Amino acid sequence: MAKMLKIGEIKNFTVISFNSAAICGGVFAMRAGRWHLCCTSARDLAGAKDRSQLWRELRHELHGGSDLVVLTGAVPGGVFFSFDTITLPVREQREALTMELPRQMLKPPDDPVFQFLTVGRGDSDDTGILNVYAFERNALDTLTALLGRGHLRADELIHPLLTVRPDDPAVYLPGIDPGFFFENRKFHRCAPGSGAADAAAKWKRIMEREFVCDVPLPDLGEFLPVLIVARFIAAEEFHRHRKALEVMPRELHPVRYRRQLRLTAVLGAALLLTMLWSCGRERWQDFRSYREVVAETEALQRENDRMQSALRRSGKEQKDIAKAINTNLGESDVLGQLADISRLLPQDVMVSDFRWGETGIDLVLQSESENLDLPGILKPLGQWKVAEIHQRQGRQSATTTITAKLVPADRRAAKKNKSAKGAKGGRR
């Protein structure tokens, strides 16, 4: 069994075989590591007025799109041949086939198109078996016009004999050449008892090994080109030799549109992801900047509160200092003068209140004597004299309360006493 393509390269493809009498096709899909023949369809073109309509119906029955759409058949004036040659790159091989073509055709085309495929090793070690299909370039015009009218697209056009291997059974294609079959790299005339008689059964066994048939295999007389080309596409060598098989005009390639759509989708997704990433990054940067601003604002607010608190403490300290500086401590000899007053007073007189103000001294005395001559008692004080005196006798006691006001005895003493700012509330 041929080595299958990896899943993901081509997951499904469609092969359509055409000739002047009929068209048929099948859809192949990769499932669980094996290729499945999913569905088939066929149309008879005999007597059809609009063949493009039958092509559209066939394509619709084959479920429309696939990863690959391949046509198989012959074009007018085309010739197939096989010979041994050395293996060359695609461009050099086309140039070499231009030299080989006159040996294969009596009248080679002026503008030939080549399809070629190496299918095995030649008689010598340095040669290979090359299957070649050649035709005039404008021979595709009829097919491309038909596809254009039907709004159909195809990726490749492959002649079915190109993919036949040297050890394959005989290939009989009645839709292409009803009088001959191809076997052992040569064409043979069909005759009773020829190799083409039992070739269909051999091909059926081969295809049942190559594909899982979800639908019954149709008559191999018309469907054999579809299976031969499908076997080649499902094998690994299709991608390796695809450049040597490309003959379809690019404007008919549906893969081109699908690739553009896929590329557009990928670019759109990448653009969307880029926009989302950019927006997300900007939002994150804005959020980080906002957090930093909030943190700085909070730090500044805390610093402001700290500075205001320090300022309030400083203002209070300044007020306390100013209050201490502006405090009037009074006269330095207050205690001496108080001692003089106490010494002059009699033993039965008690000083219950003593207040020194800016204008003088207020005394509150208590005594048991009813006739206390306070001015006479305090006369020895040269600095002070009695300005006012009030005497009140208690009703329920024998104690007499005397209130006296002492003022400086001369103006100099008064001036000195006035300039000194006494403490508020006086002193007792």
C-alpha cells in the first residue's frame, strides 16, 4: 500500500474524470489515518445541450469544496509516451523534453506543454522511467471555457496514464482510447484474450487495499481514471512532483482563493490579537500609572498632614515661648516687702489674702481687735501708704475683716510700679 499523506496536509480531495461521452468523480477524505472513498457521482454527456450545467450538478453532488480539486482526462491533440532518461530538475527536464518530442510525434506542436512524472527506475542505475503527456497550449481553451461557463474551479489537470507504475495491471480507458490498452509501458491493441480482459478485477483488488470504500465501487470502465489519480494524490510523491504537473491556468485555481481567505483570516486574527495585546498593554500601563499616581498622592497627603501637624506643634511652641518671654515676673523684692508688712502687723492680725497689682497691693486682714489702726501700723512703710480701707465685723464671730488698698507713696514709685507688667491674676 502506498504511504499516505500526513493528516493536516490534505484532509480531503476531489477527482473528476472527463471525456467526450461522460463525466464522473469521487470525493476522498482522510479518516483515522486512512483514505476513504466517501461519495461518487456520474453524468452522461451524450446529447447534452449545456454540458456546463451537468458539470455543476456533478460538482454539487460531490459536496462542493475540497482541499484539492483535480481533473483527469485527455485534451485534443495530446500524446502520451514513456521512456528512460536521466533525472533532471523540472526546468531542465522541460527543455530536454522539447528535444525528445520530435522523436515521439510526427508533427510536434509549436507551443508544447509538458506533464511528466518519474514512476520507477530505468534499465540502468542512473536513469528513471519518465511518463510524459504533451499537448498544444491552446488545447486547454475548450476545457477552460467550459469550466468558466459553469463557474467551476480546478487545481490540477493530470492525464491518468501519467501515474501508472511499471508493475501495474493493464489500463484500459475506453473514454480516452477505446481501441488500445496500456501495459508494460506500451500501448496494445484490444483483442479477445488480451490482458485488458481481467485487468478490472485486479484494479478493484488494488483499490480496495488503497481505500476504505464507504460507497460501492462503480464500474471501473469509466471510474478507473478517478481511482488511479486518487491513488497518486493520496501517496507522498504527489507533493514532490506537483511542479512537473502544473498546467491549469492560475485563474482557475480554487486553492488560490482559499489560501487568500485563510491568509486573510490568519492576518485578521493576528491583527485582532495584536490590537487586543496593544489595548491590554495600554490599559495595564494606564492602570500602573494610576496606581503610581494614587500612591504618590497618598504619600504627599501623608507628608502634608505630617507637615501641618509639625506646623501646628511649632506654632504652639512659639506661642508658649512668646508667652514665656512676655511674662512679667514682677518686682524682685516682693518677698522682702511682704516680710516688712508681716513684721509691722500685730500678733492678732492674720493676712488672709494678698494681691500685688500694677496699681498697688490689695490686703485682706482678719483680726480680733475692734479698733485696729491700720494706717498708723503701716506708716513705717516708706514706699506705701493706705489709700482705701474697709472694716466689717462678723455677725456670729468676734473676728473683724479688714480690706485695705496700698498704693505707692510717691510718683517715682508709682511710675516704676506701672511700667512693670504684673502677672495676670496677681500674686498672693
